[in-house]
Amino acid sequence: MQDHSPTTDRDTSPGAAVIAVDKLSLTFQTADSPVHALDDINLNVERGEFISFIGPSGCGKTTLLRVIADLEQPTGGSITVNGMSPHEARVERAYGYVFQAPALYPWRTIAKNVGLPLEIMGYSAADRAERVARTLALVNLSGFEQKFPWQLSGGMQQRASIARALAFDADLLLMDEPFGALDEIVRDHLNEQLLELWAKTHKTVIFVTHSIPEAVFLSTRIVVMSPRPGRIYDVIESDLPRERTLDIRETPEFLAIAHRVREGLRAGHSYDD
């Protein structure tokens, strides 16, 4: 069996910085004028945290996630992921990425969709089968291995997408509004399942959302962003217990954090322009 573990030495101890962003900026050059997408972003993410980026459309939260994933290149400042450049982290497969849509191939079974990154990475058939079975169990999809995506609900498809991102056991999970297109009942259920998954796997999670209740329910810290250009307006620590049920959303502690997030969004966004 091939050894697929990363070759780069890095600190994987609890509390170690997984992401370090210093004075980062990004400007897109367009035909008529430059677009300042991000400006003076400073953020450290420690191992095992669950960080949500929240802000209005155009505030740069997805762009920042894409910079972490080496899908966009900053034009100023610096960023490291697990002590490496984002490009090195991508080559080392240091993260899994969950997109807004499940992006599953309709002609492949769920097992083959989840195992696709493992095929590309050269894992043996036996190793692929073991990892696919384990990750599908983590997202409560055992028994659906031979189904096709069109035979599953939207929520189940997104859980399969999460399983695919977990299959090669990266320490970091990047999630770009994965539940945004789902109805509220399904979204609430998947929020609970995601917290359970986070508790089991001890991953570091970066999560993009437009939803205040979702950000507060899931996160250890909430990064509130403001637009034009995208900046971090506030970073809010959560003192809620890590084991949470949806009932916590009715507590004074939850409502106080949600109020601070809402006030930050209002203060950081001008509705006049």
C-alpha cells in the first residue's frame, strides 16, 4: 500500500495555528477599473476551531476561503496553511473543500463519488473501500453506497459531498455555504449533524454562511465581514458549550451573541451605496 501521508513537517498539536493571515489584500484587475475584494485581513485560526465567516454579498468571505484553498492569489500580505503556503497545502492535500452545490457526478454511485479523490491520489481499491465506508458512516449514509446522486435528497447529496471532503482525512475542512440552498428544517438537521461530525473528527472547520443563527449555532468564533473592500469588522468569541442542541437558540446567551453579530453586520455595511 502506498504511503499517502503529507511529507512536509508541520505542527499538528492542539492549539497550533492552522491558518495565519497577516495584512492580506486582493485586488482583481478588470477592464474598466480594479475591484478591491479584500483589504488588511488579519486572522489566526487554531487547530480544532470552528470558524464562520459571515457578511453581506460581496464582502469577500468566499474569496477569503478561496485564498486559503489556493483558488485565488492575494496581491498583498501573507497567508500560511499548516505552516505552508496555500499552494503547498493544496499539493499536500492539507484540506477538504465542500462547495455550495454537492457537485456529484450523476453517472457515478455515491461510493464512487466519495472515493474519487482517493482514486486520483492513487489509493488501493481496498484502502478506498475502507475509507469510503468509514466516511459514509460518519455522515449517516451507510447503505447508500450504490445509489446515484439523483436518487438522494438534496441534504443527503450534501452529506455525500462532505464525506468526499473527509475521505482522505485532511485536518482542515473548508465549507462554502454548503446548506444555503436547503430548506430550514433540513438545514437545522444538518447543522446538528455537522456539530456531531466535528466532535468526532476534531477537524478545523472554516464555514461560510449568510445565516446568523447558523453561524452562532456552529461556531467557536464568528468573523463578521464588511464589504467594498472586504474587511474583518469584528471577531466574536462564543462561550456556548461545544455540545449544543437546537434548543440553545432560545437561550439568552445565544441571543446575545446573535445580537452582536447582527449589530456588526449593520455597522459594517452601508445600505446607501
